[in-house]
Amino acid sequence: MSSNYYLLFLAPEVVHEYISSGQARITLHHPATHLQVDNRIIPVHASGKEETILPVIYQITSVNRNAGTITLQLEDVYNRAINVTEMTHPPVLQQALKNVHSRMQNEAAGLAPNLVDPFMDALGGKRMEEKAFVASIKRYITARGYYFDDETLANYHICLKTRPFVILAGLSGTGKSKLSQLYAEALGHKQRYLRLPVRPNWNDDRYLLGHLNVITGEYVTEPAVEFILEANQDQDQMYFFCLDEMNLAHVEYYFSQFLSAMEEERPEDRQILLLSKREQKLLEQQENSQHLPSRLLMPTNLFFTGTINVDETTQSISDKVIDRANTLEFFTVDLDKIPQPTALPDLITLSSFTWKSYQVKMPDTTFREPIIEISKILNKANLGLGYRVLRDIELYVANSKHLLDPLVAFDLQVKQRILPRVRGTEVISNMIDDLLKFLKQNKLPRSEQRLDEMKSRLKRDGYTSFWR
């Protein structure tokens, strides 16, 4: 193999703007004194004292020495990133990484021909096709002795790709929180999974973000804020946060800042206020002051799952929450399909860059007309759909390609994103009849069955909602 592979050391802002966004073709400022067209580039995330070799390989397609730029085309995506400071690499690779810390940002270091194969091996092999990737998750779940059908697993995966907040609703003990845990484990991130039980007295976000003790001048942190800070410092890996029984308290009371931050399109704008200017000043005045940012960034490698039970001990879910998440239901368990635990398959710690490469950012507008028709029907009962729901449905459909039939994907979105908005007394009965007729005509059986259940409760109780 010829010696045309180079490690390119990049600043964090460059990595986040170009590499993390999954762009297939990028142009970077680089003097390129010795780089040539067709050279291969392996980017290195150089952040302070930490360097991580990213699991992507680019091919140089053009070099403009006058402008000082190089254009790169994405060639391959691999499974895992390489932490330069790890001591588990083969000796030949450790030798190659010894001088990495002395490299300058934006420097390109040639890779000796005999090191190319060890590097490829350390990157964990080429990324699997997405369908095979989801199948590997199911194999792990089966080996652990649990069962989720193919549609449920694919649905959860697509929901995370569409928006980093998913609600799992259903009966206690049906595997809601276990799904989020096993998904993280299957990707090799067991140590980066936090399950936090919500308590009924959570009436503001200090139970997640902590608070400043004005008497001692110390900022009292909580496990949640520590976990998010860790995710910020380790954006090459994936972090999973499960809020268990999140509706034991009013969700919008303690989670409103998070919901608002998720709305921002640009990752750098997804910020949560942690300290006011006055509190920051008080903290800095302490002798052994803690180093905390005034604002907490919601990184793109952090994923939230909220589990909810629907009974007399829980709070209702507001539109602000419903509008910002897919709602998956767990009301039945196929007990006859639960397998016996077996030996676990080998795991590869999938990097956040690799996982994001499965994401599709361009919405699929195939079902725009049916969505508009549904919105018109809902308007008859003073309900309706907004821009956010429309965009998220179309993103979900785009991200379901090769995993679900398009009509199945749309059916799931009507059930998960639209029907949770339907609630009211008998005055909405005509609207429900019209919507049922539409769902039947357009062959959306999952949504039709769910709405038919809601209609039955309306006749029985005089009121209905999505929540059972």
C-alpha cells in the first residue's frame, strides 16, 4: 500500500462545523505544502491535551495552493474513534502515536505504509449498512434475554436520529427504560448511560442542573449536570440519559430549558443557563472556586429518553412536551417470545461521528399533502399542526429509508406525533369520525386502530385523549 495517508490535526470548531455535520464534501484552509490530489486524510480532533483520531477517511479531490485550501470527499466511515492516550493499541500503533501530542493544529503528518492496516484495524472496521447495524443491536438485546420486535427497535432508532428526545409510554414493567439501556449497551456505551428516576417534588430544574449555595459560595452539582458536562468534554462518544417515570412531576417545570435548547438548529445555540452573571461572580470570588460555565451546551452526542406511566400517580403531558418528541407505546409484552440469555456478541464502541453518519438531514416531503389534509381535519376541532411537527414527520420519513416501508413510517408518525394532540369531549366526535375515515382510506392501520380506541373511550366516558 502506498504511503499516501495523512493524519490531519484539526481544531474542535473545525471538527464540529465540518466533520460532525456529516458533510460528504468539505473545503478546509490548509497550506498543503506536501499534500496532493488523491491523498487520503484521516482527521484528528485536537482539543487541548486530548487527541482523538476520528473514524472517517477523506480523499483529496483538489488542492488550491494560491488560496491555501484543500477539498475533501468522504470516502469511508469506520466504527470507532481512537483515543491517542489509550494503552490498548498494538505496540506498532503505540509507537506511531508517541509524537502525536507534539503536533500542531492544521498540521498533516504522513502515515508510514506499514501503519495503515493497524490504523484501519484500530478504527474497528468499516461502518455497517444501517439495516445490518440495527440487526446487530437486536442480536445483542436477544443475547441479554430481552425481546423487542423489529418494528419497535427500528422505530426507536429512527426517532433518535430525528430528534434527540423520545418518550416511551406504557405499563410498568414492559421494558421502556430497558430498551434505552440495551440500545446504549449494544453500541458499547454502557458506561455512558445514566438512568435518573424523577421524583414528584421536582418543581424546577435545580434537581437536574444543581444550584449555587449563596451561604457557602459553592455550586452544588447534580448527577445530571455532571453527566452533561462529561458529554461536552467527550463529544467523540455517545451519551444516553434516561429520565425514568418523568411524569411523576410536571415535565415542563424541570425540563423546560432542555426543551427550548433542543429547538435551536445550530448546535452552538443549544445552551442552558446555568449561572447568572451575579452567581458567576460570587463563585469566582471563592478561594477554591469551581470551574463551571455560565451556560451549559447541549451537545449533539447526548440523547434523552423519557419513560412515562399513565395512572393516578402521574401528571398529564403538555403540548410543549408532546410537540418535541415521538411517543412510543408499550402496553403489551409477547411473553412467549422472550429468549433465554446467551453469550454476548463482541461489541465495538460506536463513535458519535459514525452514528451521525446514518442521519439524513434533508426532510422527505412525500407525505406533505396527507399531512395538510390531516391538519385541516384537526382544525375542525380547533386543533391542528405546526411547522415543528410537519418538519419532524418529514425528517422521520427521510431517516426511515431502508429500515421501514415509507407508508409504515408515515403511519407510525401519525400515531406518534399527531394523535397525542387529539383530546376533548363529545364536541370532537365528528372530527374523530372524519379522521378515522381518512386513516382508513389512506391505509394507515396503526393510527386507525389507536384512534378507534380513543373513539370508544369518548363514547364511554364523554372525554378522550391519546393517553390510556
